[in-house]
Amino acid sequence: MPNGVRDERSLGALFSDLTRETTTLFRKEVDLAKAEMSETLSRASSGLIGLVAGGLIAFIGIQVLVAAAVLGLALFMPWWVAALVVGLAVLAIGGIVLAVGLSNLRARKLVPKRTITTMRDTTSWAKQQLR
């Protein structure tokens, strides 16, 4: 108490304040978690839309290039061998592109880090207050 002034509130009033403030703190933590997850999902969805749109355009372009490669190689070898060679090359490139895309959508980027930090801080503070 500052300057030796004694708080005259009853134990019931103190517990009532503690309950109200704990409830308010919990609600604010939940609100923070909701806001952070909303922001994270918004970023992920816009990235996913770009990924799908770019993928469709690239897919069409790849089909044209694959056809051109098969036709070009068919001048020097049987058409089925040319198609096999080009198909294997496209599969290898597709695997690399898929691996890069999946690494950008890892779950660890969707964790609400600020909420976790504030919850830890709040828990630590509450433990200190109870001592």
C-alpha cells in the first residue's frame, strides 16, 4: 500500500475484483487470438489464391511447351520415346515446384505467436501475484 494507507475493501470484494479482472483478461486474450488467426488466415488465403491462379496459367504454358518439345524431339526419335523423355522431365520439374509450394504453407507459419507470448506473460504475472 502506498504511504501506509490501508485498503478497506473486504475479502469478498477483492475476490470479486479478481474474478472480474481475470475474466476480462481472458476475454482480451481470446480476442487477440481471434484477431491474429484472422490476419494469418487472410494472408494465407491471398497467397493460396495467387498460387492457384499462377499454377493454372503455368499449367497451360507447360502443356504448350511439352507439346512443342515432343514434336521437336519426334524429328530425331520415335514419337513415343520423345513423349516419354519430355514427360519424365516435366515430372521432375513439377516435383521441385510442388516441394517449394508446400514449404511456403507450413503449419508453423500459422501459429498465433503474439497470443502465445502474451498468454505466457499473463501466466507468469499471475503466478507472481499469487506468491
